[in-house]
Amino acid sequence: MIQIPEDAIKCLDKGFVRLVDSMGGDDAIVQAARVSYGQGTSKVSQDRGLIRYLMRHRHTTPFEMVEFKFHCKMPIFVARQWVRHRTANINEYSLRYSEARDEFYMPDPEHIQFQSALNKQGRMGEVPTELKQKVLDSFKEISERSFAIYSELNEAGVARELARSILPVNLYTEWYWKNDLHNLLHFVGLRSDSHAQYEIRVFSDAMAESVKAVAPFAWEAYQDYVVNGMRFSRIEQSLLEKNLPLRVIEDIGEDIAYQLTATLHAAKPREEADIYSLYQKQGGSDSELDFKLKWDSGEIEIGNIRELREFKEKLMSLKN
């Protein structure tokens, strides 16, 4: 029976990801950014804002101060994709010193598909039941036969470092894998993507759960600015400048003015009579009556002041 550690996340049929240790979290990112030996700012909201600023402007070094050490078990073919990310420290189970275990990856039938006609690295389409069974039988036959021969060679005294070469890449291996948060997020960005191979994606998704727990503000910023964010090339920006209607830009600018007003008021409450003038200072152009109707609706969202002002600056550049 395959043993999965209690604190591990099971991956595929026999693999797992287990967070062994971590160093630092959101507080370590903030400390590094401020070159501080203390606990950073006293307000959690300020720490969150700084982390979001760092992620938004791609200041990556502070994120390298957070480290994760994982114990992982995966098929060898997954491990070979994994080590393409060359920024980690790895110590793998050695088949020169230890004997292989009879543990081979057997794909779930639902993940047996045809080679994609559109993507040379992908799969697609529904495979007939008979062919799926043939695939599973082939996996089983090759795995059992190769392991039997490997065992015979071991018993005959053949060197393990040579005997291991007869084993297929669906054999499971294990390693300890340590990496910093910046490079781990890069790994997750590529390997949790929908275009990544399913068999490595499940491991990436499992490690992402640890990032969420250890550095929640960093994970939130990563989702907002990297995964769900968007950047434009010079050509794309030029097209927006030429074709985006001025009215659309002005409407968005109005929304920003309202959000800035609400955010500033929440941070430092103003007298009711002073709120409209505060809105005007943020570039708002609605009449006082229209402003009051929208303000009293309670539907204005509060955001991050620096982020809103940066967005406004980008937006106004499209008018030029």
C-alpha cells in the first residue's frame, strides 16, 4: 500500500507535495523592502499596500527573502520537466545508492487523450474506451516487466547505477526541493497554466496552496497583477491611443475620482461639506447634485490610493 504523509497533498495516483519548512512570509517581504530589522509598519494595510506596489512594479528582490522547502514525490518524466526551473536547490532519491521501489504512474482514464493537432506539446479529444484500456495495459505491462528485469539484475549483482537505466520514466522518484518565493511564483505561473501538462500541473497547484498560507498578501498581489493582470506592448498601446473613444477614458477617469475620494475619506474622514471639494481635487467633474446622488448610493468602492493614481496617470496618457 502506498503511504502518503498525513500533512501532504496527494498528487496523481502515488505522488504528493509536502511543505517541510518555510522561512519568512509577508512580513519578510516588507522588512526587506524597507531594509529594516524591525517588524515593518504597524498597520497591516500598509504592509499589504507595499507588497502590492512591489508586485505591480516588478520589484522582485524582496520576494526572494521568503523560502519554501518541499518534499515531493513524482514520476521521473514530471521531475525532468520540473528541473527545467534551475533556480532551486534539489536533493533527489538516488538509484545509484538505493534500490528502486515498485511504484509506477498509471494515468487516470479521463486523462488519456489523443495528441493535439494544434499544440505539439498538448493532448486533446476523447479516446475510445478500447484504446484507453490498451494504453493502461501497456503501462502496466512495461512497468511490471522492466521492474522484474531490474530486480533480476540486482540479484545477479549488476551495479545499481547501470541496472536503473532499464526502468521507464513513469517510475516514481522523490526529492527535497527548496526555492524562494519569487522563483516559485514563476514556476507556478508556468506550470499551473492551463496549457501546462496535467501531470505537472497538479504538483504546481499543490505548492500554490502553501504560498497562499505562508504569504497571503503576496499571493493576492500575484493573482491581481500577474495571473489576472494585463500588459500592453508599444503597438497595442498605440492602437488604444488611436481608437479608444475619449468618452470612455473620461468615464473611467470619473470612476477613479470617486474611488479616490471614498478611499481618502475612509482613511481620514472629512466634514460632509468638504467631500465634494475633495472629489473635485481628484479630477472629478460631475455636478454637486450628481455627485451627491452617487455618493449617497453607497456603491463607491474603496481602493489603494497609490494604485488608483497610477492607473489614472496611465489612463490620461492615452488621451495624448
